[in-house]
Amino acid sequence: MNAGAEPVDFVKVMRSDASPADLVDLWGQMLPAESIELCLCGSELDDVVVTIAWFRQRDGLEYVWRFVV
């Protein structure tokens, strides 16, 4: 969920357990309060690492959030 007050651009999700063809999932722009679900169905939750990256319009910097389940 975009909990911020401004849209975020070029949102992408990367999963460590994805095949090369599915390594990056591009979500595009997310508006404030917009949410998207990420299904980890079939994943070995002890082994998967999820990385979400996005750009903020205000500063043009890329932000990255990496986590394990």
C-alpha cells in the first residue's frame, strides 16, 4: 500500500525465488492509498526474499525495501 501523500512511480517487485522470466513484476505508478497484493503462493516462505523499489516525484531518488517473510 502506498501510505504516503504523493504518488510513487515505476514501482517494481523482485522475488528471489522467481524464474528469470518472472524475476521483475512492474506495477507502474501507485497513487496514495492504492494497494496491490503480492501472492507468494507456492513459494518456500523461509527462503524467499522480496524487494520493492520505487521513485518519488519530489526528489527523483529510488527507494528500496527488501524483506524476508
